[in-house]
Amino acid sequence: MKTAVAAIFAGVNQPFVLRQYPVKNPAAGQVAMELIASGICGTDLHIYSGRLGTPAGTIIGHEFIGRVTAIGEGVTNVSVGDTVISDIACPCGKCLLCRTGDDANCVAMGVTNGGDPEQEPHFWGGYGEMSYAPAENLIRIPTGVDPRIAAVYACAGPTCMHAFRLGAQAGLELAKVNYAVVQGAGAVGCFAVTYLKAMGVAKVVLVTGHKNEQKEKTALAAGADEVLALDGVSAQQLTEKVLAETDGLGADLVIEASGGAAAVPLGLQLLRNRGVYLIPGQYSNRGDVAISPQLITFKALQLIGSSQYSVCDVQDYLAFLVQHSALHKNIAATACVYPVAQVNKAYEDLQAGKVTKALLVPNNG
């Protein structure tokens, strides 16, 4: 019987445990996929450190890119051999948000991962050499896009696309953005930089908390015009710099992608009157901070939170990759590859700031 390996989340700050399970045929409406690449998301790091409650003994991960190996009865939207992104979100389809076209914010959201790996089909999440998912949760990767390229920003890309979509619904026009600040040099921050520059934004400054030469190099390759670390430049100096470079106005757009609570008061400070603050990065409780709410009033700021994303955002992300093939080389260079068996090494390198993005790949290559 064919078997495959999965990495099991063993608890907060505990090493992942490798286990082998049999590969089963998918049930009706389900699809079996063999791993091509599965990203380790910043959300996974929050889970690992205990900031997001997740039970031990599960297979975490939600950035699975795979090749379809078998389809269950009734599946018609994908075929064996297709390469796909597996979207873990299962909106209810019935709540107010779902009914009004905003299923990313479904109030009864379910997920495809997090099941008990001791129960069939065993491979529920992203950290495995196999995965199973409902057919409707799969999005085919277009011809001409290397699946490993798509894997680099499989979550960060749609996360940003959704934030930009919400911004557009509130009146944000990227064509009119001349100066943008991105807070955070992780995957979300780097993709935001890449997207903004591709959309023609003249100046994009990326701000990090601490100087890190490797992440600075990655951010510059992503398209950042400048990378500034707050352990070398004070918040006041940064604010003065942004004002000086915008005729005293401030940034048109700030994107919070760091997850650091202290980033939010700074972001408010950097914005111009009627500036837009997109906030997809605050994905766990990192503590409370004091803000100056009068800035929101007197600057007439627009603050837009954005957490999940929809299938259409994944499709928009893939369309962006198709339209910007010249960016693929730099996108690929953003990630480091680790066999599933080296998942603990991947976490060690991520926590040490040695890599921007880690991808898990099959143990045989």
C-alpha cells in the first residue's frame, strides 16, 4: 500500500512530529493531491508560538499546491494531472456576508484542514506529501505558471488582492497612488511591494522593525525603492522623511503587513489627509497600543481591515502571475525549499529571520 508522510503539530513551541499514513482514494466530491509545494505562512508561526489557539495533533498549513492524483465520484471541475491551489476556506453560503458577495468574511466559516490525521483520509492540512480537499475548493494553476512560483505567495498574494479589492470598493485608486509605505518584510509585505510597483506606484518604501540584510535584499528585489529599519531610523525621523518626500503631505497609502501592534500608530502618523490604511497584517493578539484617534478625524483617514480571501482573489493572484511573467524569477528567489522531513529546520530558519518564505516539498525532491 502506498504511504506518504505528514508533519504533525505537536503543541506550542514543540517540534513537529513526522508520521506516515496510507494514501486512500478520495470520497465523493473530494480530490486527492500529491504535494508540489506548501508554504509556511505567518499565521502558522502564530499557531506555533501559541498566539492562535490550535489543538495539538493536527496537520496545520493552508498553502498547499498539488497535482491531482485521484478524483471522487461526481467531481467534474478538475482532472487527474491538473496542478491546483487548495483553498481551505469553506464559507457557509447562507449568512448575510455570503449572500451579499463577501464570503471571505463569512460569520460561520469552516475550513478543510485541522482534521484528526488518525482518521481517513489522514492528510487534512498543508504539511503533508498528500492532501485531500473538496473539489470546489480547488483552483487550477494556468499553463505557463510554474506551480512552485505560484506557491511562494499562495496565501500572501490572495490576501493582498483581497485587501486591494476592499480598498477599491472604498474608493482607493492605485493609479492615483504616488507614494506608498509597506510595513513588514514578510511574504505579505513583499508581495504588496511587488504588486504596487507593477501597478505603477512611483515610490514604495518598506519599513521593518529590525535591520536584516537578507530580508532587505529580498524586499529590494521585490521592487521596494527603499528599505528602512526602525532600529536605525526613529519613528519621528521616518515621519519627517515621508513628509519631506511628499511636499509635507504624507503617504497616499500605507499597508500594515508586519503583525506588530506598534506598527499601527506609526502607520496613522505616516498617512496624508484622506490617506488609506490597509490592515491585513494584524492576525493575532500582539497586545494593545495607544493610538491618537484625532488623526483619523482630522486627517479624514480611511482604515480598512482585511483578513480572509475568496476564491476570486486566488484567481486574481494567478492572473497577475500570468500577466507579469518577468517577475517570476524574483518571486522564486524569495523562497527557500525544505523537504517535509525538515519542517523543524524551516521553522528554525524562519524564526531566526534567515528566510522570508519557506516552502515544504516532497521528501524525494
